[in-house]
Amino acid sequence: MRLRLILAMVLLVAVFISGCGRQAASPPAEAAPIAPVIAASELVVGLNRLPFGLLQGGVPLNDPNLSLDVTLYYVGPGGDRTQPVTTTKAVYRGQGLPVGLYVAYANLDRAGGWEAEIAIPQANGAQKSRIRLDVSERAFAPMVGDKAIPSRNLTAADVPALDQLTSDPRPDPDFYRMTIADAIASGKPFVVTFSTPSFCQTAVCAPNMSVLKQLKSEFGDRVNFIHVEVYPYPFGESYQQAKLVPAMQEWNLRTEPWTFLVDGNGVIQARYEGGITFDELRPAIAQLAAGQPVNPMP
């Protein structure tokens, strides 16, 4: 699954030479077929966030005026790929990200093989493409409704030099004040993001941090914000060795970035793999700050 996600996201950022934050190139002038890719490493029974990217002629699209109709079919044992189970819409969530992202939410009610039929608007009618989805009973990463894992990640109290605590070139010290265990014990809602801004394989970690810093400026009095760097210092060496910090292993995270919203009781209310945007995350964090159940669906 990790390899599948990385390959999908590498395709989406294939126009980049390196680093985060560059904009995707314009699509080819010719009307090449558009191929959707799923940018998630694991899907589970229940409500799922389905992030899709689009490639045209090998170039990632980033069209904010586009929305996608998504029809889901169960094709596992006893399934019928001609009978839709549910339909939903994927809306644009690429603001500030280096590639276009289109996010849908859907309840997948059983484990096994699924197909998503993506209808992409075109001048001569919608182009439809199907992609395979594999749904498990249980995720590797902590799920919504699980208790947050009380990791004791390094903080500024342990490593005062922030450039040895995070690969973020412009770190906000507030993200490094407390451990996840401290945040759970405080009884205050919190957001924890596992990412590596300077070594991100999917090119979205730095944009994600920008979104979270903006949200912290609005909700920081009611919600704690924590960043856990994926690799221990020295980051470049650890990246080359694929050496992860203990919290990544404790949370059983096999890709990056991941962002979790946790309520005052220490229960995970929402989880986001990959790129996030202000427009998608702000309503959910507003609910978290108000002590309400988080409904991530738009």
C-alpha cells in the first residue's frame, strides 16, 4: 500500500525537479485522456476520505473549477460491477498544494475489492474512468474513534535548537511545546501532524504546515497544535536510511504526511492522509474547538 501511494503521488509531482511548493505545469494542448489516481494508502470499512489526482498526458492537472462525480461499486465476492453501491462528488482541495487534489467522502460498507468510476467533465461530455480500491476491515494507522496513542515525541524542552527538532525552515515554536502524551493529559483538543517539510516524498508537507500555522493563529487558544518530524536528526541521513522517529512507529504510520484531530477526551475525531487545505480543514477544526463531533464531510 505504501508503495502504491508513493507511486501515485510521484506521478502527480512528476513535473517537479525537487522540493515542495512548485506549481504543476499546464496540461498539454491536445485533448489527451485524463487518468485519475487515488492518493491514499489505506481504505477501511466505514466513512473514508477519498483523495484523487488527475493526470493528462502525464501532466498533473490543477483545475479549481473542476469537480468529479464518483460512483462506487463493490466487486468483491458477491459483488456486481454493474450495480452502484453509492455515489458522491469529489470537490477541489488543491488550494496551495503543488498539484490538484479532488476529495470525496464515502461510506464503504464492506471489505474487499471496490471500483470507483470517476466522471470527468469534458467539452464533449463526461469522460469516465474506473480505478481499483482495496478496502480493509482495519487500518494500519489509528482510526476515527480510536484513542490517540500517548507518544512522548521530542519537544523544545528536549532539543532547544528547533533546526534539530524539525526540518521546517520556518518553524513555529508553538508546535514543539508538548508531547502527544502531554496533549492528551491536558484535556484540551489538539491537532497532531506527522510530516517532514524538507524531505517530503509527496511534496505536500510544507504546504500542509502553512495551513496548520494559519489555523493555529485562529484556534490556538482553544486547540493545541503539534508537529512531529518524521525523521530523527540529522534529517538527511535518517531520510537516506529510512529511519523513523519512535512516534511514527507507535502510530504505525507507513506514509507521510498524516494529520489527526483529537478531542478533549483523547479520541481521534478525524484523520487526513496526504495534502490538506485551509478550506477543507477549517470547518473540522472549528467543530473540534467547540467540543462538537467532527464531521469532515463538506
